[in-house]
Amino acid sequence: MTADRDRVTDAAHAARHARAAARPASAATVPPASAASAATLAAGTSRPAATTATAAGAKGGTPADPTQMTGMTPAATGALQAALAAEHAAVYGYGVAGAHLSGPQQQEALKAWNAHRARRDQLASILSALGAVPAAAAAAYQLPFPVTSASGAIALAATLEDGVTRAFIGLVAVPDAGLRTFGALAMQDGAVRAARWRDATVAFPGLPPSAMARRPRPRQSGEPLAKGHTGRADPP
């Protein structure tokens, strides 16, 4: 009992320290392959990244104390790890995108980069407080397409936000209500940023168009065929 109580106390202290910490933006926090791009993003600003406590926004998106979370199943931990992996990729990708942008667009990329860094740190601290080892960032990531211009960088930024939004879908199905809210607000943030980059919205952020495709209902035994249908398979 004493060991369990000590573990919970240590986890609570770790979570509180993580929520209070604010890490300055610097190229050293980004995977080596994108350090030059990250330096481009960080140039001209000494403002620290958002703290982990505010990473989910001011609408109550920060999960409750990890030691008080309920129903933390392996699936829930896996969903947290998947979201963390997506944030790692977004941090790297925005470093690449920022190197091809300038002016207001680069500032927008900088804000998104800092937001993803903050949420990455928050996810890592939650996992650590729960006794899991946070997934580490890769040294480099394969981009979905070559980025050599501002238009390519904007397309990459929108794609990154799609990936993050898709990753957080897993959190909205976990048993803990605080994590579900956290995941839903994270999806909202990603969808809003993607819409800004595209200057357009999509009907179901995070889901491919094929997920919404109408599927034929299987015919029940004894059910009459629709008019004009023979019951035979259509020729290829």
C-alpha cells in the first residue's frame, strides 16, 4: 500500500511540474534533420513555447490529473502513444515547411509549431505519469511529397494537421472523460489549422472521404429483389 501511495504521489508531482514547465523555442528541440528549418522558424522570436498546461487551449482541454484517470486500458495508452507519434511528426514537418515560408505565413507556421511542441510535451508527461515510456521522435521523417516552394509548404502543413486530427480520433473513444475531451479539442485545433492552410473546410476532419462512402445494405433472406435487379453479379 505504501509503495502504491508513493507511486501515485510521485506521478502527481511529475504531472504538476510538467504542467508548470515552459520550454523556450529552439532548434535543439527538433530532430537533427530539421534543425536548420527549425532555426528558420525560431528566428526573430524569443517567446517561449506554450506551457503544457495551456497546450489544449483555454477551453478546458487539459486532461485531469493523470493519477485520477479511470479506465486506463492498454488501448487508451496506445491512443496516447499514437497521438504523441503524430505530434512528433508534426513538429518535424513544420520545421521543413517553415523554411519555405515567409512573412505572415511563416508566423502562422511558427505558432502551429509551438502548439504542436507544447502538446507533444503534454502527451509525454501524461504517459510518464501513468508509468508508460513515451514514444521517442524519429531522427527524420519521410515527407508525403517533396517540398520545394511555399505552395508545397502550405500543402504539407495542411497534411500534417490532417494526420494529427486523425491520430486524436483514438482518444475520443477511451473510457476517461478528461481524455475524451482532450482528444476532441485537439481534433478541433487540428481541423481549424488545416482549414486555414487550405482556405477551405472538409465535412469530417480526420476521416478519408472513403469512410463516408455509402455501402449497400446486404439483402436479407427472403427479401424481394429491387426492381430491375436480377440477383446475378454484375459483369466486371
